[in-house]
Amino acid sequence: MMRATRVGSRFRLWDQSDMGKVTVIGGAGFLGRYLVKRLAQQGTQVRVAVRDPEAANFLKPMGDVGQVQPIQANIRNEASITRAVAGADVVINLAGVMFPGGAQGFQAVHEDGAETVARAATSAGVGRLIHVSAIGADAEANSKYARSKAAGEAMVRGTYPDAITVRPSIIFGAEDHFFNLFGQLATLTPVMPLLGGGKGRMQPVYVDDVAQAIAALARDGAATGGTYELGGPQVLTMAEMIAMTCEHTGRNRLTVWYPFALAKFYAFFLQLLPWRILTMDQVDMLKVDNVASGELPGLDALGVTPTALNAVLPHYLYRYRKAGRLPQTELL
């Protein structure tokens, strides 16, 4: 089927029947928007499976006319997932929750939902399944999040043995809920909390690097099966990342050490708030380093050069400065 697309004052024709078809489950989220753009640039026909298709319409301009198509699907509804993966060459499951609530719990999304996607992909004869998990996934972990991620990986492998598993570290970028949270805290309080002394190590990875890596795995000819750990070029402690945030926001803040036991006590109440600044499960997660093991392939193996934090953070943390983009001296 030929489609006409306007490029400036001209029209360009592209053959929809010759394009690879990829279904991205949960493609309207933070990582999803970058991945959809990367897939569209590769000439892929992208079906974005989300609970609210209208809320995903902002993705359509990332491709040619008709190339990016939001459709309704819920990972807790097998029939809708079956429809979403039908006819796809590749299925990518991005669905995940950091803060379980209502029916969207860790088991429902990370475990049962992952198995539903794998089962639907198997039944539909999908050529490639990419399952996005997380560094730290471990059946013996303290946190429910990490245990559920490990259980989801096991369920996917049991149903679709050749599935590719992608484990990113903490993902940063303009829409993240990590450095933006620190930036907001720096504007609201004169002190910044260091849970457990801020010694926990992380390996933040840029969102577009993760998107580029997944898009590479989705291409024809890419290897099938295996697990990839995606971490950035820097391993930093929580204390170092908070200091970096204060530097880029122009906020000189004191840091206060909170033992994990006290942090968990506060988290019991904070997790009841609508915006959920901190949960008890997140405190458990912070007790363990979130870095690549070095034993599995990463960004390098996929031809992606990791992006440093300082190359990106100033471009979105400026919003938390008193003068925005202006240097403080220009206010004098």
C-alpha cells in the first residue's frame, strides 16, 4: 500500500507493506516517546499500544502520515494485547510501574502482564520479543519491585525462550522522575536528604541511548535472545548526584544523613500522598547498588556511545534555577 507524505512543498511516497511492523506496549511513557521516534526514523511502522490512545496522539508527528498508530490495549486484558500484537514482526514491552496503585500492581504489570505479552507474541508467531526489565532484577532482592522484575523475566523466558531482555539502570532525561525530583526538592527545602548516607551507587543512562539500543535490537539481522545491561558512562553515589543537581540548579543546599530505618518510617507516610515522593519499597531498593555487572553486553555491543550526565542535565535542570537560563550575576 503506497502512502503520500508531504516533505516541505513536495510529497514523498513510502510503501507501508514493505515496512517492518513493531508493536510497542506502553509506548507513550518516558522511554516510549524516544523509542517510537527512533523506530519511526528507521522506517518502521509503529503500533503504540496504550490504555488511552488519545493521550498518545502526540506521538503521531514523530513519523510520516499513518506511520505511528496509537491503539487501545491494557496489559491486564489478554484479548486487547492479542489484538495489539497481531501481524507484528517485533513486539517491545515497556510496561512497568514504579508506584503500584489499584489494579496496576507489581505482580499485575511486571509478572502477569509480561507473561500475557509473551504468550500473545508466541501465539501470533511474532519474530522477535524485546522485554524491558531493570538492572537489579533479582528473585532474592529486598524490594518487591526488583523481585517482580526478576519474576517477569522468568515468565517471559518460560513462554518465549528467545526473548531479548533489556535491563537499563536509572534512566535520566528531560521528562525523568529522578533528577527532576531532586531539582524540585532543591527549590522547596534548604536541606537535601541522603538516605543511608548517600553511599548507594547508580549508573544513570540517558533515555535516548536506551531508545537507540532497543531500536537496534528491533532491526532485522539483530541477534535474538540474551540479556543486555544498559548503564551510562559514570558510576556515581547518591550524594554525588544530589551535589550535581544542586550545582546545575544553582542551589546551595545542606545535606542531611538519614539512616535507612528512619527513611523507611517517613516513607510509610510519604507513600500515602498523591504524588508519592518516596515509598518503603524504594528505600529497600536504595540499599543495593544499581550498576551494570560488567558480565553482560551493554550499549557498546549495540553500537551506542553512552551520553554523559553533564551533556544533558544543564539543558533541563535550568528550570529550577532562580533565574532560569540566566546566570545568577545577570540579576544583579
